[in-house]
Amino acid sequence: MTQKKLPPPVMRRRVGSLLRDYREQADLGPGAAAKKLSWDTTRQGRIERGIYRVAVDDIRRMLETYGIHGDEEAVREMAAASNEAAGAGWWASYMGQISNALLDFIILESKAKKIQIQHPAIIPGLLQAPGYVREIFNSPLHPDNRELSDMLSAIRMARQEVLHRPGNPIQLHALISEAALLHRFPNAPGVMKEQLRKLADDAARPNITIQIVPVDVPAYAAANQAMTILNFNHPWPTAVSIDSSLGGSLLDEPAEVRDLAVVFEKIAELALPAEKSRDRINAHLEGKF
């Protein structure tokens, strides 16, 4: 799983992608845009692929060339993202040891202002208790590599800081299958009680909304794929991760994102409201199911 060469940082790639979208909305080809900006098409292409860092003045010029004037918030956001080092967060020590997809997801998750998670099978990673994490990664379904399992467990726990950081915790809305509350770990009988207690505590936090999808919902809701919808501050577009333990695949095409957001809302309509979900979690914690 070790990566020999890292691609440009994900946020710099997002800057390039956004600048390309603005250029295309202005109906300018890369060559025409480069000519207006008085630089060559090679530079234009490398900026849009996230290879080159872009200074604040150049971003302002590009936006103005594309007909966007006075959006200083977008200029500042993109300049900061373009020039931010990939290893600026706690994940720096794991770079080169985890997949690029997982690294990208961790960074994007840390930048989001609101996260919507739907998982049809297990407790989502941001809400997992330490014992639950250990059991998931040390299960027979994972490769027999204790060092790797320990590292992935540590990463999953570190990701949860986004929910508790002072001043700007992420808003989380999680849809959790009730079937996940019924899981048991024969070799660690106390794990689910710890997990249910954590869910009950998290559900009481003002920045966390948990809805339980009951076992008697229509099958199409229970069988839907796991996904995480990442919502950001202006100017960043929403992105969706089709989840896996190694990072999943990221979608940011507007039509795909809209479709998956509708799926999330449809499942949320079938789920128990937040208050009744807390009652259901507590009922499982008290052994009433």
C-alpha cells in the first residue's frame, strides 16, 4: 500500500479543477485563456491539473479574465488552498504509507463544513468507539497485518477530531442502519455496549444529528451503498465519496452529486427522526431489542 510518488495535493487539484470550470463557463479554450493572461498553454494546463501553485494575484487575474469580479472570498480561499502543504495536518506522518485515495479523503473531510453520511451496514467511522474500530480492523476480513490494522485504527480515531475541534466543529448528519446496532463481537462482548453508549452521547451533541434507519424500511433503502457527502464553504463545490475503508472513490460532477443528495434525503425521510433515533439507540443499549 506504500506510495512511491504522491500526486499534487488534493486541494491544489481542486483549485485547478475549479479554475478550469470557471474558464469553461466563460466559453474560453485553454489556449485563448492563456493568451489573455499572457502566459503559455503549458502553464495554463499545469495550473488546471494542480501541478503548479498559484499566487493570489494570478488567481484574481484568472477570475477577472473569466468574467468573475470582486469575489475576494474565492480568491483568498483558492490561493490559500493552492499554497498549502499537503502535510499541514495530523495526517503528515502517514503520507506515503496509506493510499492516495484515503489521504485525499482525510484532507477533504477536514475541510468540510457539513458532512452527510449514509451507511447500510456498519457504524460510520466518525462515530465509531475505540473498541469497535479495533474489532473492525482486526477482523478475519482484513489482511493478516497487525501493523497495518493498528495504523488504520489510529487514523480512523484521529479523523474524529473534526467533530470536536473548538470553535468550528463540523456539522454531521448520519443515517445508520438499525442492523448495525445488532452486531456482536464474540471475542469482545463489551464492544457493542461501548459503541451504543458513544452513539447515545454523540446524538446529544448540538453539531451531530443521528437518524436510525429501522430494520423494517423498504429493502432499497437498507441496501443502498455507503456514501459520504462533503459540503464546503464558498467557492468549493460539494463532493461525494462512495466509501471504502481505504478511501473510496470521489465524485464531484454536479449531476452525480445532486442525484446522490436526493438519495440521502429520501433515506432520511424513511429513517426515524433524531429524537426517536436517540430513544431507539438507548433501547438497544438497555437490551430491549
